[in-house]
Amino acid sequence: MTAERSFMSLAIAASAVVAVAFGLRNCMGLFISPINSHTALGYATISFAFAVMHLMWGVSQPVAGALSDRWGPRPVLLGGALLLAGATALIPFATSAGALVVVLGIAFASGAGTAGPALLASAISRWVPEAKRSVANGMITAGGSFGTFIIVPLAQLFIGVAGQGALVILGAISLISVPLVLFITSGASSAPVAHAQGISLQQAIRDAYRDPNYLLLTAGFFTCGFHIAFIATHLPGVVALCMLPPSVGAWSLSIIGLFNVFGALWIGRHIQAHRMKVALSAIYFGRALLIVAFVFSPKVPLTFFIFSAGIGFTYLSTVPPTIGLVAKLHGPRYLATLFGLVMLSHQIGGFLGAYLGGKAFEATGSYDWMWWADVALCLMAAAVHLPIRESQPRLAAAAA
């Protein structure tokens, strides 16, 4: 197997692992109504469990990254795949508020968090030439999007057939990640590892938090988490509020996943020759415009589908340039950990987006003020990326 083919096969396998984790996480919003019908816990209580899920997904990523940087990716990824499958299957049996928080909010989220894009990118990074690193990150991120496109409609189909039993089926399907992880990490174990000398993980973290560029990047990623979690958790509720069938919500989430494949692959190539901070600023500004247009549009299925296509193109396209900037600013050695810490900010935003969405609906009967909060945060994120000091891309030199 040539180095190029080895890189491609590993990147595709890594994309598939991310696809399973992201697809399961992004389909969970479809289960809010079935969980409420089965448990009668109430919308705010269930939203709190989902908010904890988004937060723990962020907390687990720097922890998983640090463990991977210390012990290697195989035990971390294998443990996460098994935890994700088991927790998914156990959600129907979590009938109290505490049990739902533990199973969905902590166990499920921790399993999904081990399959973060940065950890998978780090696991295959030794085969990736610097000139192709952005493309690899785009492929891995696109895998998460493709997983959403495939798994969300499957989940809706399984709900129609088996109700909450759909989660047991999805848990069994997710075990496909186990052989993929073995393939990825088996290749990794045979390759030489180039470690930076003279710097510890603790020193790398201290250096990052003393860097204003890293802090600005971290602050901007908070916004991404806020509205991704809000949309993933509550878009089916917005559809129901507009008196549209549940299938509109399922297809809207699926369209987000499909168009995110295109967005992630496009941004991976685009940032090879353009500044990543400018791309990030443009993405957040574009999201603000999309949300404003959605708010003032008639709420018919076509509106939801067009909005989902637009927001999907930008949905996770923030990830490749964010990973790329972390690597540019602080090198690839501790990429999994340092990006995991940036992702923690993302998921603090996710916690608030999921939880406040439920509170807003219970308090006002609508999601209007959440949409406007989303617009304001998008404009803030568009502004904070511009002061980041980033060198011009040197594509030709890197390719040479």
C-alpha cells in the first residue's frame, strides 16, 4: 500500500468513526418527545439532560485528548466506542431525571466525545503531509456530517417501528466503530512518532492560555456550540410549533448533515490558500444572515429545508479552520488536547443553547428570543476572529 493510499484509507475510516458518533448525537433531538411520553419528566427536565450531554461532550474531549497524547489513541477510542454503544441502548431504561442525566448526559456524551475530529485527526496525522492537513481535517469533519445525513432519517424510521426501542437498534449499529478503530490504531502503532522535545503537556496548555490568539479562537467557538446545540436539540420542536409533521424535522436535520459534507470538504480545500481566521469570520457572519432570513420567512416545509441546506453548509465547516489554527499557533504535538479545550468552550455554549432553548419555550411558548440571541452571538464571533494573528498560507512551499 502506497503512503497516499494508506493516508486515504485511514482518513476514510476515521471519517466513518466520526460519522457514527456525530450521527447518534445529532439524532437525539428526535427522541425528546418519545422520552417525554414514556417518562412524563417534562420538557425542561429533558432539555437539562440534553444540555448536560452537550457540556459533557465538550468536557470529555480534552480529557480524551490528554489520555490519547499520553497512552495512544487505541484504548481511548475503543473504550469510547463501547461506552457509546452501551449508553445509547440504555437510554430507554432511564426513566428518572437522575438516570437520564447519567446515561444520556454523561455516559453517552463521554462515549461520543472520544470520537472528536481532533483526536481522529491526531491519530492519523503522521501520514498527512502538511500541505494536505486541511483536506484531511475536512474529510474527517465531513464524515460527521454524512453520519447525520444517514443516521437521522434511520432513527426516525426506527422510532416509527419500535418507539424508544430505536435506541437499542442504534446502539447495536454503532458497534461498527470497533473494527474501524482497530484498523486505524493498528496502522498507527507501526508508524514512527515524531514528538516535540522539551515541552510537557502542562506547559503546552499554559502557553496556549497565555496566547491571546488562542483565547480569541476559544471565545468564538462558544457561539458555534450555542446555536448548533440549539438547532440540533430544538429544531424538531420548532417544526412542531409550526404545526408541521415530525418528518419535516427529521429531514431538516438530515439535510443539515448532507450539506455539511459539502461545506466541510469545500472549507478544507479553501483554507489551504486563504487565511483561516477570515474564513471563520465569514462563516459566522453568513450564519447570522441565514437566521435573520429564516425568522422573517413563512414557516413552510420548503423554508425549513432551504434554511437547513444553508446552515448545514456552514454547520461544522468551522471545525477544519479551527483545528488548523490550533495547529498553526501551537503545533500538532498536543493537538488533540488543545483543540479539546477549545471544544470545551464550544460545548459550554452547547449546554446553554440546549438548556435555554427549553426554558425559553416553557416561559414564552416560542423560540423567538433564542434566534435573536443566536444572531447577536454570530456577529460577536465574526468580529473576534479578525484580530487573530495568522501568517499567510504558504501552500506552494508546503506542497514542495
